[in-house]
Amino acid sequence: MEVFVQMNAAAIKVESDNGWYSPSLCWLGCLKQGRYVHGYIVRREIVITEPLENSLLDMYGQCGDLDCARKLFDKMSKKDIYAWTMMISCYNHCLCPRDALELLVQMQQKLLPSPHSVTMVAVLHSCSQVGSLREGKSVHGFIIRKCLDSEILCPGLIDMHRLSDCFKVVRWIQLKSVELWNSLITVYVRHGLPAEALALFYQMHRDDVSPDSFTPASSLAACANSSSYVTGALIHSHVIKTGFQSNEFIQNSLIDMYCKSSFVDFAYTVFNGILEKSTITWNTMICGYAQNGHGIEAISLFEHMYLNNVALESVAFVSAISACSLLGSLTKRKWIHHKLIVCGLHEDKYCQKAVLDMYAKERSVVSWSAMISGYGMHGHVDNATSLFNEMMGLGE
């Protein structure tokens, strides 16, 4: 935009056929500036070519001005397939998917050239927004009949179909793109279906699709969520064989998987073998120790982070506070609370909740202990025993 202003100030004449406007309008991202350029084009009576019209249409859509986009679209003397596709995308961007689908119907009624793969990506997104599986399957059938590019359309098909049908989509398309396999594995993990995610990982190997560094990381997340240690160990072996063991994302996924499978020693072996540990790596190990009841080790790592000036985040503090509760050490609790204030995280909502829970638990234990002690000193052994059992039953 600065270059455009400088050109205008220098009275340099810009013609539409030099292609300068088209990419510039697409990347403006600011409605005010986009309107300024559009006004300039109109005032200078610059010939508006099809690429320029499409760029104006895309700009208004990306900026969320649906009314201007539609007016411009309606005034187009000649609408090519790109203009129709951009208008459908505009409706999607402005959360009007039903209008996008109606536009597709109009497009077909006008007997225009058949939609290409990019058009159908936008249409699938409309179906997904509407939540109409019936219309989506109809579009899917159209894609099959027209033999459109399945690799491009796969993410849209996966997003539109129910999770139970995603694997059928993959088998139909016969995916060879590792990125799309990774995307589908991630979708299953995100929706709490680790078994299906691991089934995809095995299917990749059967189909001779070479995994990249993201594949084992996503698969390890599935193992962590299902506590499938054996599968996780096999993936760890695969990671070593393929030379991905130095990838930070995979290293953190291994630590998380072993911790959630209760093999904390294996997790620490991975952690200890990392030469340059990120804050995420430290947080993952501390959290793993705390979740498995290893309070001393969690606090020790936290202190090591602090003494070595490793950036302390709220995740580390929440895990350390949880570890303090396991230890029952009032001194450690106060020390961590002090460091929380020093680091300026005392107003973080997660840290606040952890601190409140920590002190609430402390008061609860003290209260229970005082009451049991009182019963004992006055000879009420049965009452003391009953109260102790009740305290244990509540997990105090």
C-alpha cells in the first residue's frame, strides 16, 4: 500500500493490464484501504479487466463486506468460474453458507462450465457449515462423477463427513499425501478416538506411505490418550530408526505418552537425553511427575528451572503447586507462591485457582487433624477413628 501511495504521489500512471492491482488488492486485508484503491480505479477510469474484478471481489469478501461484494458480482458483465468461486467463498467467509449453496444452484442453472476442484472445496466448506450431510454427500457424488482432484478435496470431504465415514473417504481416495494422513489422524485424536487414529497409522504403513515427523507425534498423542504403552513403545522404536528422535515435537510427545502410561522413568530418560530443552519440555516433565504422584521430583525440576533462569510459565507453576499438595510442605508452598508473585503470574486465573485449592486443602487437613487430635486427647477413640476414616474417604 505504501508503494501504491508513492506511485500516486509521483503521478505514475498505472494501467490495469500490468497486473499490479490484482495481487495488491488480495493482500490489503483492510476495507478502508481497499475502498480507497477501488475509488482510485473508478476516478481514473482505469479499464477493469476480469482479473481485476475478481481481485476486487476477493478483497471485499476477505474484509467481510458482503454487500459490496454481491453488488460488484451482480454488475459483472462476464462472470467466469473464478468469479463464481470467489463469491461462494465470500458467503462462507461471512458465515452465510446457505446463500453459498444457493449460488451454486444458480451457477448450474446458467449452464456455465463445470465447477473445478477449487470451487468444490468452497462448496464442501458450505455443506460443513450448514451441517447438511445429505447435500454434502450429493456434492461428493458430483466430485466422483466429474473425476475431480481427490487430493485437493480430501480435507473438505473429511471435514464434512461424520468421523465414522472418514476412513471410507480415505480408502476411496487412496491417499498418498502424508500431510492429509496426518490431518485425519489429528482429527481422530482431537475427537477422543485414539484407537481409530492408531488404525490409520498402521494403514499408512500398509499403503507404503512414508510418514514425516508429524505422523509419529500425532500417533503418540493417540497412545497417550488411550494409555497404549506397547504401541507407543513401537512408535518410539520407529522414531529412532527413522532418525526423528531429535525433533522437539516428537520428544515432548514421547514424554507425555510415557507419563500418561505411568512409565515416568522412561519419560525422564527421554527428557534427560534432550540437550536443549524448551520450556514446553520442562513443563511436560514436571506435569508428568505431578500427575503420577512424584512430588519431590516435580519440585526438584521446578527449582532447577528457576535457578537456571528457564522461563517459568503458568503451566509449570500449576504443576509445581499440585506437587506441593502431594508433599504437604507448607514451606515449599509459600516459596512457590512467592515466586509466582515475583514472576507476575499471580493474576493468572489457572494459577489463582491452583493457589486457592492448595491453601484450602491445607486448611482442611489442619482442621481435620485438630478435630481428630481433640477427640483423642479426651478419650473418644471411636469418634477419632470414625473421623479419620471419613477424612480418608473424602481424599483429604
